[in-house]
Amino acid sequence: MTAVLLTVGDEILLGQIVDTNAAWLGDRLAASGVDLVRHETVGDTMDAITGCLARACADADLVVLTGGLGPTHDDLTRDAIAAHLGVDLLRHADVEHTLRERYRQRGRDLTETRIRMADVPEGVEPLPNPRGAAPGLWHPGESCVIVAMPGVPYEMKAIWRESVEPRLHELRPGAVVHRTLLTVGKGESDIAADLGDLPALLGDGVGLAFLPSLGTVRIRLTAKGDDVDEARARVDRAAEAVRQRIERLVFGEGDTSLEAVVGEMLAERGLTVAMGESCTGGALAARLTRVPGASRYVLGGVLAYCNSVKENQLGVPEADLAEHGAVSEPVALAMARGARELTGADIGLATTGVAGPTGGTPEKPVGTVWIAYASGEGERAVRLQLSTDRGVNIGLTVTATLDLLRRQLLRRGA
């Protein structure tokens, strides 16, 4: 089965909003064994939407639209689908009832503008929206299935998981099994080199894809076949072969995060952590504490952006700052020690560097970063040489620091 993804909305087309839906849907389509052949973004006009819809239906078995299902005058996706199918929009009694109840419970009126969301193209099935007002739409066409969902990400995802994916699995016979290994510490080209001839040895039975992001790489293994158990066995064997070659790089599987994995390692060992942050500006603490239950292992931290705070709060020796500068191994280690001693944590972490885009020198160009780990069992500092992009440098530094903590915890054992 092939698919075309259409994102509807001037705000996306003009770059005012980043289209995160497309990336998420691309991944979900692949997980369902559907080949995405094209993604287009289209503005809020009838001619543009109907034109893209017609081309998409001619090119693919499935067309997925997001956006344009709300109540305002520029929400034209339902009108465009009706025009494409050559049918009328009909007021759907069940959807109208659901909308009236939703607005009544919130103490708001179902105005004539809002009730437009109950208008459904004739012959199209409305899909319940458990997170919002506008329903999704499903048209089981003979040559092309059309699916439309609201553009609000959490509404779209709920409709997709609860209503669309089950229907796709019914339409597409056979088994598609995925396993995703999560890695950190090397880029995709280095990981590919480490794997060597493994992809060729896996043969046609298992597909391998590298999905890089900021500081991490997902390795997705896919097997297709008529028997789900047989396909799962092939994927499991492939995953074990990959792990054997790059074991230290793999930190988890599926949808987990590096901070969640590190947090669980700390909790299992009964250890606590504190941070002394300079160039990351609190981003390291934010990553660790966005995991539910982080209070089990995170004690606190110090945002030591200027040298006086490094000295007065974290106890960094003035002599180290004067001799080596703030971006140096001695200062990073002193910051990690200071965070640990100030809070009473078992482990201290530190980040200090030139995030950019200015402030570099020939000796310490933009992107020079030191990260450090300190505990009662030992200390370690690592120098990073990153990019000239400030946001990228902060993100990569946080990921590298979490990985440093992970590796040190692995050395400690259970």
C-alpha cells in the first residue's frame, strides 16, 4: 500500500508553525507497512486542496490529510473532500449530539460557526475525536482511501491510534513487525561502519534503517511476511546481532528516552544526582526532570553562568578560572564536585563551554565544551568540539552529558 500525506494550512506553508505531524505520521505509516511516496503542504484554498487531493488519489492507495477541519471560514478540508467525491455535506446527527454535549459540559454555546464541524461529506465516516471537537474523516474508496484529521497534534495522534491504525491493519493483510534500537555516542555513518557487513548478512528478510536526531540514532529493524510470529522471530534475531556489534551504544528500545533510561538506572541503584550548568543554561536539569518520578533521584542544581557564581556557589577555585579559563577540564571537574558537595548528591554533573555563535577564540573556538562527572568512586571530564549553532550545541551537550552519566553508571554495575 502506498500513501501521500497532505498537510493543510497557510500557517504551515508560510513557516509560522513547524509541521511535526508529518514526521510523526511518516513514522506511523512505516510502522503499519505503508510506503509514503510523497508529502505536500497546501494552503487554505479550495482549488489548492482539491487539486492536491486529486493528484494524491491518482498516485497512491491512501491519502492522509491533516488540518482544515475546524470551525472557521478557512477550514476547508471537509468541503474539499466533498467536492473531490462529488457529494454534498450533510449534518451528521451523532456528531452534532457529541458537539452539543462537549460544549454544554464546558459551559459554552454551540454556535452556528462551531456546528459546521458536524457537517460530513456524504458516504464518509466520521472518526471520534477523544481529545477535541472536530471529528476525523474516513472514506473507504475502492481505488483510494481518504483519511482526514485535525491538525492539532494531540488530537490527530489520538484519532490515528484509536481509529485509523486499526482500519489500516484490516486493509493491509500480512504482518509488519518493527523493533527500534536507540543508540547514543556515535553518528549514523560511524554506526554503519561498526555494523560492517551486517546489513548484507541480514539479507532481504529484515530491513534496516538509520533515523538520526540530535545526538542519538534510532536503528529501525523491519520484517514483513504472512506470519507475525515468524516475522517477529526474524526481527528479534536481527536485533540481537546488532546489539552484539554495538552493545555499548544501545541505551534502549522503542519510544523511551535517554533521560528516562538514565533516571531508572539511578533509581535502581539508589543514587542521586545534582548539576552545575553553565553553557546549557538549565537544559540538563530540564531533560532529567521532565521524566515523571524524577524527584527520586534529582536533588537540584546551580545555573552558574558567570564566574562569580562558579566560585561562590560551586566552590570553583579562582586560580583554576584564572589559569585555565571557565571552559576547561579543571573548572568542569570543580563544578561537578561543587554541585555534589552543595546538595549532598551521590553524583555531580557539569557543563561549561562556548555555545556560540560568538565568544570563541583560536584556542577555544565556538562549540568547545567540557562536560564532567564526579562521584565518591571517581571523576571524569570529556572535551567536545561541536558546531557553531547555539541551539544544536546546547542539545548535543545535554545528550553527551546524559550519556557520560549512563556509561559511568554501567561501570558501577547494579
